[in-house]
Amino acid sequence: MKDRNHLADIAMSRNVDIIENGLIDIPMLQILQPDGTIHKESTVPDLSKEKANKILETMHFIRVLDERMVAAQRQGRISFYLACTGEEASIIGSAAALEPQDMIMSQYREQGALAYRGYTTAQFMDQMFSNENDPNKGRQMPIHYGDKALNFMTISSPLGTQIPQASGYAYGQKMAGQSAITICYFGEGAASEGDFHAGLNMAAVLNCPAIFFCRNNGYAISTPSEEQFAGDGIASRGIGYGVKTIRVDGNDTLAVYAATQKAREIALEKNCPVLIEAMTYRLAAHSTSDDPSGYRSKDEEERWRQKDPVARFEKWLDSKGWFNQAEVKSYIEDTRQSVLKEVKRAEKVPICKIDELIEDVYDVPPWHLQQQLFDLKAHIAKYPDAYPKTSGRITHD
Amino acid sequence: MIKMNMLQAVNNALITAMEADERAMVFGEDVGHFGGVFRATSNLQEKFGRDRCFNTPLTEQGILGFANGLASQGSIPIAEIQFSDYIFPAFDQIVNETSKWRYRSGGQFSCGTLTIRTPYGGGIAGGHYHSQSPEAFFAHIPGMKIVIPRNPYQAKGLLLASIRDDNPVLFMEPKRLYRASVGEVPEEDYELALGKAEVVKQGTDITLLAWGAQMEIIEKAAEMAEKEGISCEIIDLRSLLPWDADTICESVIKTGRLLVNHEAPLTGGFASEIAATVQDRCFLHLESPISRVCGLDTPYPLAHEKEYMPDHLKTYEAIKRSVNF
């Protein structure tokens, strides 16, 4: 396929040939087969023992985190949680192929990428308990992480908004002469938003070094992908926008890693976007507010459980002699203990003082916000019992 | 000082900003080689290259999404929305992203370097979709600043201040003044303070408040009223968010009367916000009800544009009603 505007030469056809099935069916890269063996025609990406174990460790960290935090939500300790079970290979495998200076703009299910970058258990908890240690100052719901030091852009709830933003961020990286790219994660449902189309088109036209990573996990809350789009998935759209594109088995860590590594290389060298569509499955509920039994069968879930990305990766590690069952078991147990300990710590940390309510709306709070805070403090002081989280720590200017 | 029209002043401000900081970039629909449909970005691409002044695809949500990302990265995006009537596909990016970026990240990231330029307002036979004044929608967004100039001198100084202000600014340009308003503009770099109204003319009987292209309307009405011995104080609000309530209230305490004029429809217009605050702060000083002379609550019409507009005659009548209350 060529880049072609309306003035370019276009081959003639003489028949009324309406294209019905597309010109190609996009294949899916798979390196690691479901049984954990390498496909005989595949090239294994260059992945060190150390990095492979960091990937596995992060996968287990996230499994524990997801399990414990769903439980914490059920116990009423946090208001909301969102697990990524089943999608660990897509998220962590891709994050592992990046460099620390690359910006991550995520949707909301990419806690694995953040953990891979080094976000600590304590940091996860401070955000989820909206306490005063949270760098976001307790202003957003649980799981809306952000960390400037780790180049992880603060998450926002509206879907797809990060897609054109990633184009802009990547353009800025290019203009600043940085050897860095932006990766943008989103789901196949978010790809229906106008921002997806705007963002991909702009990235292609304006030569932005970005990776658009679609986790096609089969469902947008309850809506299955066949009710989300017709056509050959999300990958086919990349081709329409003139974006270099690859589809990968999202439960195959090696395929995801290899594709992301190559995509990064192309994005940086050619100053262009690359679209990756990872075919995976959201084994978890959409969120703690969701019950998947209302829209999909246990059989279907079970079929995908058989394709568990973590087990598949472990089999490969084992075949390399890099897997130690006892060590993994003890890591999981240690992680459970540390998560529990941090839950107990973080839930006791107070929320920010009331003064923080008006900070960061602007660089400096303007008069009207100062006035509103002044009035609010006087009101809280009058009814301290009604506002117990802030009334004890009010200071009057 | 050079005589310039408002477009030339905007163009001059953009050149000044781009020369002063190489992180500054100008983009939008048709802003590249063509120089924008109004020519506000003429010669920028030739001067600064295609990387720093460029056309975007025709997608307002894309322009703002891209601009948000660019701003959060540390560049200085100056995005043009060709007509403010077409800004609405970008509303989500502005409401949920631009304005909340700093707050939601606890100050770790922000879109403070972003400036959105967009022509607004009627009087050019533009009908529904080339005439609207949507400022009130944006005045409801915590985190945004809104700035509107009334002449070329103001346009250059306020635009430079908007570009350099560490908050996202929506800079709305009264398009009917683009070529009609001509004045002396300094060649050098200068800024006018944001968030500050300007008392354009002192008076004692009534305060007339407007912004942008409606300033010349209230000035004309004031001239008529003066002939009848009514002394009008004239104020240009200049910034709608945050707005300078102190200057307005100080004036109202002196004159005892307030008239606010805007082109946008009456209901939910920014005059309502001003009236509410002024009655709260100046209740015992008011001699008459606060008067709003605004556009009608209809879509912006074409054939009846003249009738729709809150012109000098409607303003003059409202001044007399207020003074004779």
C-alpha cells in the first residue's frame, strides 16, 4: 500500500468491484505457543534472564495486588478497583520493551507497566487510599495513578482522550531532540471514540514517534467486540491511516515484547507511529462494580484461563532453566504480606489538609478560590463534627 | 509604534512569542503556508519552518488532544480553532483534560503552556455557525483562563501574556474587529496583565461593562447618553476567568448602576454571573436593577442579525431605563 493523496496515480479498474472482505486478513504474531514451547519458525527476541525474571516477578506482583485490592474493595476499605488479570503479558511484556525515558500514557488497566517501572507497593496504596502521601493529593478515584519521575502520565477516566495526547507528547519529544517515544495504551472499546481516529491520523500525518498499543481484550464492560466494530479488528484501521501496524498474540509475552521492541525502533528511527493490536482476554471483571456473569459464560472464561499468559511464560522460563517454583512461591507470599502491611498503613494516613482543595486548579489560586476556601473553612469550623476528616487540622490565615 | 489592524497585531504577537522561545509552536486548520483563513498566521511557516507552524488534519478534538499532550511535555502549543463555532468537538479535551491536568496530577504535570486562539462573534453575516460567542461555556470550567481583547494594542499585549501565563488560556478574538480595528501597536515585546479589567473612561452615573467587539457598542451608547447629561463609566472586562470583580464593584459602588452588554444569548450568559456577584457585594449601593443587554435566546440568525445584536440603541435605551428607574 502506498501513501496516496487524491492527485496521485491510481490504478484503473473496469468493473464495479465493491471490496467486500478487505484486501488482507491481518495475521497474528505468535512466538510462544500455548504449551510454552517456541514455534519452530520463530525467532526468540533478545531477552536476558534478568529481564525475563523481572517480567515474571511483575506479573506475580500484579496478580497479588489485583487479588488483594479486589478483596479490599469488597471489605469496603477502598471505593473502587480494576484488575488486569489475563492481560499481564500484553501490559508488562510491552512495558519491558521500552526505555525509562519513554512516556507511558495509559488507559487505566496498565498497573503492570507502572509496577515494571518501579512504582512501589506503598505508592500504589497511598494513591488508592487517597491519602496525603498520594502525589495526586487524593483527587482521583483509586487506580488513577501518575508519576512524573517514572514518566507515567496521570490517568484520566474519559476513554481515548490519551490517544491524540500521545501524538502531541511524542511530537514534543521529537522537537526537543529526545531519544524517547510515547506509548499509548487503550482498549478496543476506546478505539470507537473519535479521539482514536483523530489521534492516529494526526500521529501519521505529523510524523509522531509513538506506539499505539491496543489491548483487544474482547469486552468493553459488557459489550463484546462483535458489537463494538465490524471489520478486521483495530489493526485494519492503522493501515487505513497509513500507520505501520502489527497484530500480536497478547497472551504471548515474547510476541508482545518482540513487537514492541521493533515498534520502538521504527518509531524512533523513522519518526512515525506504530500500532500494535494485542489479542487478549479480560479474565477479570471490568471493575469491582461489574459482574461478568451477566454477559459471558463460564465456559468462555475457562477456555481463556487455559491460555493464561503467566503460566505460558513460566513454561518457557522453565525450559530455559530460569524458573524456580519455590522462589516464585515465596515471592508471592512475601508480596501478599507487604501488600497487607501497606494497606493497613495507608488507610491510617490522613487525607490532605483542606487548603489543598484549591491548589493546582491554577498555578496560583485566584481571588475567587481563595474566597471560597476562606468561607468553607469558617463553615467547617462551625460544624466540625460534620467534616471530621478535615476539621481537626484547619489553620486560619 | 506601528499602525496595525487586529490581525496584524495577533500575527506580530505570534512572531514575537516564537522568536523568544523555540518551544513555541502554532498549528491548526489551514494555519501553515496559507496563513489561516483570516491570515492571522501569515508567514509563520516561512519564518519558523514546517515543524513549528503547521496544518493539522480537520479535527478539533484532535487539535486539542494533540495540544494537551504537547503542553504536558513542556512545549508551548498555540492552537488555533478556525471558528469558535467549531470548538465543540474539542469540548471534552478542554473540559476534562486541559483544565484538570494540573489538578488531577497534584501539580506533577500541567497544560499551563497551552493557548487556544479562536475567532468569535457576529456582525460578519456568518449565520449560525460563524457568529457565536461561546465564552460562557468555558467560563464554567475551573482551571481555564479566558481572555478577550478589544483592539490591536490589547490583542498583542494580552496574547503574549496568555502564551506566557502558566495556565491554559482560551484567547477569543472578536473577528468583526480583525480588519476594522486599527491602532498604534508597539513593535517591542510587551504584556498586559491577565485577570485585570480596564476602566476605559471615568464616569459617575452608571457603569457600562463589556468585552471584545461590544466595547465600541457601549462607547457609542455612552456618547448618546452623555448628550443627555448621563455620565457613563466604561469598563473593558478583558479577562472573563478569573474576572476582576474588585474593579467592577469599586465602580458600581461609585456610580450605583451597572449595565453589562454581551453578544452571547442572555440566559446563562456571563452577564448573569457578573450581576449575581455585584448584587452580592454592592447590594446597598445599587440605585437600580443591574441591566443585561445581550443577544437573544435564539440561535444566531442571519437575516435578522441586526435585530438580534445588542447594539448601541438597545444599550442607550437600557441606560436611560436604569438612570430613570
